[in-house]
Amino acid sequence: MNRLIDPRGMDRAGVVAAAAVVGFFGNEWVARHRIRSGRRIGSARRRRADSPRVLAHHLTA
């Protein structure tokens, strides 16, 4: 709550940026893994996992 009332600069902006990059690539890997797994097992959810809407959501999340 104190940070909302009395804001200050970020101390470790580099660490925050690095965590964001790691999170992005982790999400990308999981998405690709799910698509590959769905294709391999012939999952009915594959159609949804391959849809452009899911890709758009992944890129903007």
C-alpha cells in the first residue's frame, strides 16, 4: 500500500525485464509443446490449439 501512496523508481529494472523475457519464452515453449502433443496424439482439442485466435491470445498475453 505504501508504494501506491508514495511511489518511487524501480531498483532492479534489469531483473524485471529479464524475468519478462524468460516468462515470454517459457509461455512460447509451452504453447508449442501443447500443439505438438495434440498433433501427435490426434487430440480433438488440436483444432482449437491450432486456431489463429489462440495464437493471437498467446502473443498478447
